[in-house]
Amino acid sequence: MALKYSSKINKIRSFAFWLIFAGFGVMYIGLIFKDIAWLMALFMILGMGFIGLSTVVYFWIGMLSTRTIQIVCPSCEKPTKMLGRVDACMHCDQPLTMDKSLEGEEFDEKYNSKRPKKRKAEHHT
Ligand SMILES: [Zn+2]
């Protein structure tokens, strides 16, 4: 497969990780400007903001985890968590689907859209 997909939870988790990293980075830059009090304070607050945001993201992951479905990956046979109708295995990035009608279809994040297409229903008249 040419395109590489990764599990949504893994994606969010790495995003939260980089937020912490960015937060500490920004605070470290603040230390360079320790002679200029307001500039150092600005970087410190910004850095703490990043770390605070990542805490929120980690909390969000916790919330999302309660909505995931535990399945065994058919490709690597390890237990993985699925979020939404289509997701990727957390271990081998194998695209997975909950919907039989989407089986064999090209993996597409848009299948997770909360608004289903109603075009077919309109042709009843
Ligand atoms: Zn797998």
C-alpha cells in the first residue's frame, strides 16, 4: 500500500507528546532571555500553555478510549483499539473497518463522517 495510515489514538498521542516537547522547548527559550523579565515570563507562560494543552489532549484520549472497540488485528494478530468505522491497527498500521460494505474499499477517513450521505434516500419519489 502506497499510503501509510496510523491509528487515530496513536496520532493524537504523538500530538500530545510533541505539545509537551514544544512546551519545554519554549520554556527553555525563555531561559535565554532571563535578563529581560517580561520576555522570559512570556515564554514561560507560553510553554506552560502548551503543556496545559497537552494535558487536555491526554484527557481527551482517555475520553476517546472509552468509545473504542477492542478487536484482534487480522494482519498481526495483536489486540488493537478501533475508533470510528474505519481506523488503522495500532501495531502494524493495517487499515481496519467495522463496516462490511466498506471491506476491500480504499481506506478513507471520510467514512467516519458523522453525517451520512442521504442522496440515495432522496430517490424514493
Ligand atoms: Zn496489526
